[in-house]
Amino acid sequence: MAKINIYKIRGNFTILFPFILIFISEVMMHLNPPLAPVLKVCAVIYMLIYAFFGNTFHTAFIFFLVFFIPIFFYGIIHSFNLSAGISEGVRYLFPVSILMYSFAIRTRFRLLICAFIIFVLINDFWQIINYINWIRGEIQWFYLKDLYGNPKYNMSSGILRATGIVAFFGLFGFMNLIAFFITRKYYNGKKKKLLLAIFIISLFLSFSYKSIGTFLVLLFIQHKNKLRFFQVIGSLFVVLFLIMPKLLKSMGESVVFRVEQYITKGDSARAESYRVMFDDLADFNLFGRGIGSFGGPSSVTYNSPVYPDTNFNWYYTIDLKTTDTFFPHLFVEVGFIGGLLYLLIILSPIFFRWPKDKFEIVVVIYVSLFLDALFSYSLNNIAFLALSLSFLYPLFYFNGDNISSNLMLESTKQNKKQD
């Protein structure tokens, strides 16, 4: 019996290993920056090798990938700097490797979800430690540094933005958003309401306005009684206004500021990147300016000529490592045809005939990712992808009942049936 348990643990570890590497790399970005990309590349290589040994692939995914590969290599060769093209090209493999790995482990939905929920909860409870250290005035390991080397951290409405151990409020908010909807749909344990409450509170404590906005949009889409939805949300805002008026006012001002900065006034690098993208599309830039030339970290590191050529205005964000917008980065680098094919690769799981109840989670995952990517780099961030796209194929092939309260026991039982 002991041997069987050891075998199961080893098998589960083998499946979760690349995810462990990815999230260790997120921590290393603060503690040992040179090591972080190495771990990410190792995770990508591991997933690709595992997938190739599986020797089975989703037809739609392979179809779009075959057409994209020539454009991908053309983009690297066509880049202003070969080193920039290669280093940025690795990032293009992130969603590809995640989806291939997802298909290879398509029978392990329970294990993935159980590990995911536990991981999110660890982050949520770890945030309590972050708050205690923040209140005590201690310099924490995930704090950033300003141009003068002084420690700084992200705050909103006078409160430290929740980061957990992943050390980024955007990722923290995103994973609590995904955890809420997956738990709401597939977990029927006794503590379900408590878990949902923890995920909602943690989501709002991240002060990730993209994730919070997406959360409200998805709730509206899924809620059958739209009038009732507005009544509940309105009542909550009234209660919050009465209890914490300064906090709600500050959050409102932050939202207005971001709308002006990114949309109405457009005085930000993010808004400027969309100008460049639309200009390129208007000029029928079908195959792009070359991978590594715009938007990503390589374009900044290697001083891409695209920025001066397009009169790009960084405004007051001269210390940004990226333009922090995925879609302009994609379409400027690989053009309209390359960008469209790449997005079809990412969207390839939707070409299955999904049952309606499962497709609700598919919508949650894609809406969350694509809305976030409008003003971030999430579709090229392997941590975001690992906490979303990796669930798609296992979800489609999942035929069991909802997950019960004993998460790890359920996962072990299911694995025994599948082996």
C-alpha cells in the first residue's frame, strides 16, 4: 500500500512539476532575477517534451500552429536584432507549450483543480503575513525599488495591494477570479461558501481593477435575472459607501484616472501602443516588423528602432520594461495575419463541441485573459497562462461529478481510476 501511495505522489508531482517551476520563477524575479527566466524556459522545455511523448495533439491547434510557424521564423529573422528576436520568440512559445501540455494531461482535471485551489488559498492566507509586515513597517522581499534604489510597493486607496507569494497584485487578483468561478461550478464541499467569500475578498484586496471589472462583467453574463443583479450590486455599493466612504471614493478616483489615462485622454504608453498598432494595421502590415521589435522586454533591452520611427511617447513611464499591452505587441511584431493565426492557436480549444455547462468556464477563462491583456502582458505571461489555459483540455475530458470537500483524497481516488 505504501508503494502505491509513493507511486501516486510521484506521478502527481511529475504532472505538477512545470507549474512548480513557473511559480518559483515568479518568486525568483524578486530574489534572484537572472534565475527566473531560466526556470521559465526549463518549464517550457519540460512541457513540450512531455507533450511530444504523449504523441497525441488537438487537430485544430496543430492546424493553426502549422500555418503560424513560417511567420514565426520569418519574424525572428526579420527582426532588427537577432538576439532580440530569439529572446522574445521564446515568449511566443508560452501559450503553445501550455496548451500542448494541457492536452497531454487532459485526464487530470481533479488533480489540477485541487492543486490550484490549495495554491490560491496558500497565497490568500499568506497575504495576512504581508499585511502584518507592512503595518510593522518592515521591508518585504517583494518590494520594488525606485530610480534612487529606495524600496517601494504598490498601494491603492491607502492599502497595500494583495500579492500573496506570487508577488504581483495582478496575478493575485486574476487567480482568485478564476478560483471563484471554478469553485462555484465544480466544488460542492461543506466550506463552499467560505471558499467563495475568501476568493472574493482576496480579489478585491488585490485592487486589480481589471480583474474586479472582469469579475462583475462575468457575474452579469452568468446571472439570469439581470435586474436582480443590479439591485444586489447597487445595494453593496450603498453599504460600502456608508461603512467605508473614503475607501470607495478613492477606488472610484482610481478607476476614473485609469479610464482617462488609457482611453479618453490616452496620455500613457499603453494608449500610445494602440496608436502604433492601428497605424500599422492601416498600412496593411500583414507580417509585422519582426519579433522583439515592439512592446516586449526585448524591444526595450535592445533599443528597438520602432519607437523612434513611430514617434512613440512613453510619457512619464520611462522606466517601463514593456508597453504593458499584449495586442499591440502581437500585431506590430507579426502583423495582421501572424497575429490572427496566433490568437486562433490560443483559442483552438473552443473548436471542440463543448457542453453548455462546461463552456461557461471556457468563457470565464478567455474573457478574463483577453480583457486583462487589453492593458497588460497577461497573454504572454506564463504564470497567467498556467492558471487558466492549462485547465481547458482537462475540463473538456472531465466526466466525473463535482469535487467534494476532501480535495486531496478526491484527487487521489480519481487518479487511481485513470491509471
